[in-house]
Amino acid sequence: MQQSLLLALHDEVFEALIADFLVFCNYKVQAAYSQKDALTCCQNSEFEVVVIDIEDETDIRFLEYLLTLQPELNVLALVRKSVSPDIKTRIPLPEEQILSLPAPLVSILEAIKVTIELRQNAKLQSMSPIMIGSLCIDRQNGLILIHNSELTLTGTEFSLLELLIDHLNEPVSKDNIYPKVLGRPKGQYDRAIDVHISSIRHKLQQSGCNDLCIESVRGVGYQLRQLDHREIP
């Protein structure tokens, strides 16, 4: 089965050169000719890898926005020679998913393969059940267990609690929660997430989960905190 790639590069000639080479290597390639076009493509289709290039601060902000909307997106960043070291250190990707230009086409191909392999390994690892006190999250089967009993959650509640679990003991802002859980930005007077949090809190309490709590972080959002033995009622 062909692996699908999206190219979103500033230089259309360079983009066409890479596209022709990747098609020759049996990849299915789609090109985006603007950052807005790339966002639309990512929202409407699934890609094994999205290849972008970094030229300045604007591209960093675009990448951050893209990953906020789709945290699971697999991105390879090609960094132009003119980019300052300060900007390069702020690219929100693992080192293996950053390639400096100029680079031979075969090096770009190898970087794509590494990026795909990293994501596949991460997916396998993320499917293993994770224990946090009395809570167990089984992503493979879409279950959260408390004291080995299933916690009944809606799909939105599962996604929200999963996000808080991934940031255990760390505040998660509402500005991050809304696009990741509800797929849209937070409205000015939007209380949707607050309602879901209230429901999850009630269900955790009813299930006898007394070693974890969801705390409100004033002016930020929420965090799932694991209590130490002195705090457990």
C-alpha cells in the first residue's frame, strides 16, 4: 500500500522536484501551495507525513498551530540555511524530524522513513495500558478502568480525560483543550469543557477513585493531579 505524503513548501520548483522523486519511490504525494491550503488538506485527508520547510518565525507559528489542531500529525521540517540557531531550537519536533537544507533527495527520503518509523513506534508504545494509581487507561480498547472496573464515559469525556492523563500533574490550558477535544477554538463565553469536567469528576468520585483529582487552575484550565498518601481521604 502506498504511503501518503503532503508537501507544503515555499519553493514550488523545489516542491515539484521532491514530489517527482517521491512518486518515483512509490509514495503517494499531494502538494499544498500555501499554509492555508496545507491546513485544509490536513483537515480533509490523512497523511503518513507532512513535509514543511522553515524559513522564519512565521513558519514556527504555523507549525505550532498545525500541531495544536492535530497533535497526532506526523511532520518533517526542512530547515533553510538562512534560519537562525535561535529559531531552529524552537521547532516543536524531535531532532530526528528536523533536517537542515540543502540536503540530497535521498537524505530527505531517509528522513521521511525515520519520521514514519518514529510515529509507528510511538503508536505501539502508546497502545500499552498505563497505570496511574487506581486508574488504568487502555487506549487499544478505548477503556479507562478504576479499580479494574470500567469507567463509563462519553467519547468527548474519554478524549478529555486522556488529554489530562497525558499531562499528569501539569496544567492544560483551555485554549489547548478546546481544539484537541472539541475540534474548535474556545468561544468567549464557552463553558462546554467545564460541563464535561464536572461530569468526569462526578464519575471518578462515584467509582471510588480517591487518589486522583481534577483541579481547576485559575486563569489557565485544568490539571489531573495524583495525590500522595497523605492527601488521600
